[in-house]
Amino acid sequence: MKKHLATYWILQFTGWGLYCAGYIFLYLTILPWREDYFYAQLATHAISGLLLTHLMRTVIRRSGALDYPFKKQLLTVILLSLCFAFLIGLTAIGLETIMGIQDKRSVKYSFLNIVSRFAISYFQFVFLWNLIYFTYHYMQKNKQQKIDQARLESLLKELEIRTIKAHINPHFIFNALNSIRALVVEDPERARSAITQLSNILRNSMHGDKAEKILFEKELSVARDYLALELIRFEDRLQVSFDIDEDTLDHPVPTMILQAMIENALNYGINRNSSTGSLHVWSNYTNHHHVFGVTSSGSFREYIHERKEGIVKLQGRLDLMYGPDAGFGVIQTREGLIEAKISIPI
């Protein structure tokens, strides 16, 4: 960001410096007359141009014009060039009048006439400024999209190697990649964030091959990244909430276990119908146990039927790590609401 800003100011000062140098050259070599306030007038016009084109840049960035379709961008360039060429002329001539340094030959014309003449002259400079600015950002955007695409391809190759070992469902990976691929053009900033989230999940899943436990804080971070990616697909169909006791964040838990519970809730809850669903992640200490879980909408019968084998495996994993003191359970708290929770001794 700082690099781009430095480049911008270098180009700004260079451009308006060349503008001044060009007029000084013409004044000294070609123009047959001399003006009393030539250099003061030139400085007034250059400073007005510098400040107002910077203001124009702010308008472009805040309006989101850099993300417009090509035809709309071209129309925006023309309209902005017209408006700010007039503003530069108005500001420069207004300052000349206030400072008493206006050209004596122009006193026979009205103020608006002089401003209009200068606005017409300035239009070509402002239009060129806009073309350079929009072209630069178009090239930067294309460059970033190519980088994002390369990262996606690299990530996909890595995933193809690691999928067998991973603790996450490969269908989720490919769904996430498809969602990100769509965002690369529509919302590049969100696409970059999603790539980072998917990378975090992949990194933790690979770490899980070596470590059996992880701090709940890191496990929760993975779960948040997982849900952020799923929300791209579900959009407003899914309402997510958290209720986490901060004291539980430092307690170690089995790697990727919370993510697996959330995945089950999504696959056998909201994913089975088109209506809006909810998912609530919670964690607290109860009776010398760390109890955490996921409460979600869905069919309890389908959940138990489809995940019977997964439930047995999860309980077996807890038995091996903690013995009979740990437990996993799934209950229906009320019609259409499922609660899956794990209890681990402190």
C-alpha cells in the first residue's frame, strides 16, 4: 500500500513538474511577449491542478469507479475530466483575481469566459491524468488476479497430495475453491481473504497429522475460517452465532474436532433444505469438564442415521485419548433443533 502511494505522489509531482517545465520552455523560447506575473500564475495553476486531481483521486476511490465495467469507466473518466477541468480553471482564475496577478490582456473578458477557456485547455491534461490512473489500476488488478489464480492452482496441487491425510472432507475443499474462483472476479478482496482462510484450514489439518491436540483458541479460529468459507456458499440462508467462555480458550482439545462437528451440522441440517437455518457454537466449563458443542437446525433422525458411523469413530477417538471420563452426545433439544456436544475432563 505504501509503495503504491509513493508511486502515486512521484507521478503527481513529476507530471505537474513537466507541465510547468513545458510552459516555461514555451514562454522563454517561443512567446514574443513577457508577462509580469507569469511564474506566479504558473505556480497557482500547477498547485490548483495538483490539489484538485488529488481530490479527484479520492472521489474515484470512494465511489468505487475502479471496479466499474469498461463502458461505465470510460463515461466516468470523461465526466470527471470535464468537472475537474472546470474546477481547476475556476480555482486558478479565482486565486489570480484575489491575488491581483491576472493577465492584463484578459480583463476585457468576463470571469466565466476566462474560466471556461482555461477549463477547455485543462480538459486534455485531466483526461490524460485519468487515463493513466485508471490504466495503472487496471494493470494492477489484472496482476493481482493472476497472482490469486496462481495461488489457487498451487493450493489445489497441494490439496491433491494431502487430501487423503487431511481431517477435512474433500468435497468441502472443492466447494470452497469453486466459491473462491467465482469471487476472484466479483470481489477480489473477499477472494484474497477466503484464500487465506482456506490456507489456514489446510495448514491446521496437516498439523493434525502430527499433533493430536491443539488449544481450543486455535481450534475455534479454524472453525471460524471454515464457517466464513461456507457462508460464501450459503449466503443469507445461514445464521451463525458464538457463545464462548474465554477461560476455555487455553484448554487443549483434539485437533479438528470442532470443525468436524460443524461440518456434520451443515451437511445434515440446513444443507438438506432451502429454508434459513441456524448454527450456534458454544464452550464453557461445567463440573470440572470442558464442555463445547454445536447447536443447529436440522432433522435429528437424519443426523443420527447418516452420521452413525462418524459418531462411533468420534467417541472411539475420545475414549483412546481420555478414557471413560470424556463423552460425546447428540440430542434433540426441541423439534428441528440438534445439539452435539463433547465433554473433556480438565
